[in-house]
Amino acid sequence: MRLYDFERSGNCWKVRLLLDMLGLDYERVPVDSSRGETQTEAFKAISLRGQIPLLADGDARIWDSQAILFYLARRYGGPGSAGGPWLPADPLGEAQVLQWLALSENELLYGLARARSALQFGRPFDVAACQAEGRAGIALLEQRLAEHDWLVGDGATIADLACYPYVALAHEAQVALDDRPAVRGWLARVAALPGYRAMQGL
């Protein structure tokens, strides 16, 4: 198994988190998206979209961090119900996971990730607008986590891993979590999961 990724990408980090927590062996292939390495002819030959992360598992080539999380949970998530503990097998549980994946790809990506990208990498995004959107996403997380330890069910799922990285890196987006105790508690619970590995920036 091979993962094409960039160390400081939150979307890549969420995939590494699940790979490590599942105890899977994989080779990391660094691709520096900040230097345009995802747009080379060689990389586009293996990644249709020219984006990271990209997971190569045998003959399968899977792009998009959410799709990779879903694939890994379904294929390697462990014994028992389909997907094991990382992805519920029942329709409602799966739908609830997908709801939080949507939050990670909207408020958290267009909010926190883009504000961070502008401040840390000089990308041309409206920082204030992105921060406002990110805070809206964090408010939803706080509302859920004020009464539950995890986003779906009684244990960690890929919903938690999908939302975790850019919230954990909120300080790099200059978004404070001081008034979000439930979110901060949740961040600590994710960081305490077996196999957790921090990334640069924390």
C-alpha cells in the first residue's frame, strides 16, 4: 500500500491517522503540493485529479481524503459489522457519519483550512470570511460534543478523524478554541486513541 501525501496537509493527515490506527503497513511518497508537484505530468498519470492524498492499494487508485477514509474503514475496519468500529453498518449510523464528512469538506475545509492556507502558505483567500465559516463549523461541533464524547455513536469513527485535523490546527488559522471546552476535550480524546501520531504544527 502506498500513500502519496504532503506532511503539512490536514487532508493527508486524516488518512495517515486511520492507516496508523488500523495498524496497516504503507509506504509514504512525499508530494509537495505547495511547489506544484501535484500538477506534474508524472503525478497526473497516477492521480486523475492531480490532488493529494492519493492511496494506491494493489491495482486500486483512490483520491479524495473522505473516499480514502471510507474505503479503508470498509475494507480494513476489523471484524464484526461491515467496516468495523470506524464506520457503522446500519443506514442511520452511516448517514450520520456522512453528515460530519460533509461538515469537514465544507465549513472546516472552506473555513479553517483555507484561513490556515492563506496565513501559513500565502494562498489568496479572504481570511476573515474563512475564519467566520470555520467558527460556524466549530460551533456545530461544540453543540454535538457538549453532550457526546464522539460525533457518531459511542466510539470514534471516520467522522471524528475527518473533522479532527483542521480543528486541531485551528491556531494556525488564528481561530481560538478557548470558549469551546467540548471541542477541546474531544481533541484530547482523539489524540489519546491507540496509534495516534501527531503532525508538524501541533
